[in-house]
Amino acid sequence: MPLIRKSSGSDAPPPGPDFEQACAGLRSDQLDERWRAARALAAFPQAAAVLSAAVGDESEARVREAMFTSLARIGGPDGVKALAPHIRSDDAAHRTGAMDALKALPEGLPTVMTGLLKDPDADVRLLACDLARELPAAQATALLSAVLDADTEVNVCAAAVDVLADIGLPEAVPSLRRCAERFPAEPFLAFAIRVAGDRIGAQAPPRG
């Protein structure tokens, strides 16, 4: 879906009739009116919580996409925090919309990544590993190395290994080794860790 980020600033429109009218439009029975309201609220950073609450109840894909796009345009910590809970949705399209919007806001992801990677739901932690791809390599390496050292779910660790194989720095290698030791009965994970270690080693600059 087309996500265009718009950062908030001090010149953002204050709450007023337009804001209240758009909020009311989100509750309309008319699909087009809800869609227009969702798009209009992108101009109001204070609308993040309103949009987050509304998108959870929205059944029409077109309107839901407009809501996620507006949250991505709002951006900043408020936009990211409003989006993060939606990756817990049982609806695949809903999860995908939230993930796409979050990936459009890499600078705001650090505010939620630690919590997502420690979420009680292993599926959320797995998705959070994928979000780590959007972070700077050093930050992603540190976060995912912590996952390898602590997470008890082999699938979550495998997801972290997969990301590290693509963007990991040499600092991840000790955690990769410890992870292999923690799951000795998982040959597929051991193989993935070897591949990741080889890729990271190949990318590391030679020692002089």
C-alpha cells in the first residue's frame, strides 16, 4: 500500500472544527465518508490515538489502508506507538497493513522495538525481528543478539538469525554461537546459524 510519511511539527493544525468533523466522519456508516475522514486526519498529529482506535474496528480494506497511511504520515513516536499494537491482530491483512506502515517509519521504531521483542506472544516477537531489518545495522545487531541469548522459542531465534544473516555485524557472532548451544536438537537452526556466521564473516573487513 502507498505509505507517505509526513513528520509532525510545531506548525501542525490545532484541534478545531475540521479535526472534530474528521473524527466524527470515522464513525459514519458511509464508506466514502470514513475514507475521506481517515485521509483528512493525516494533517493532525493528535489524531494518532483516534486512528489507532478506529482501525481496529474497520472492516473495509480501503478505509483501513487510508487509516494506516495517515498514521504513517503522522509518524514520530505517536504514530509508531499507535501502529505497534496492530501487529497483534488475528487478521492477516490488518497485520500486514500495520507492518507496512511501521516499516515506513524506521526512525521511530526504536521506541517500540524492545517491547515488541519481549512481547509475551511469540508471533509478535517474530514479526518484530522482521521489523529490525529497517534499523541501522548496529542497532539491529544489538537487539537481535539479545533475542538469541534469551528467547525460548526456536522460531523466534530462527527469525532473528535470518535477519542477522542479511544485516548483522561481527558483534553478533558470539550470540549466534551461544544460540546454537542452547538449541542442540534443532539442526535447521544450527545450519542457519552457520550460514549467518559465514555471511557476517565474509562482510567483515580483514584484520591488518
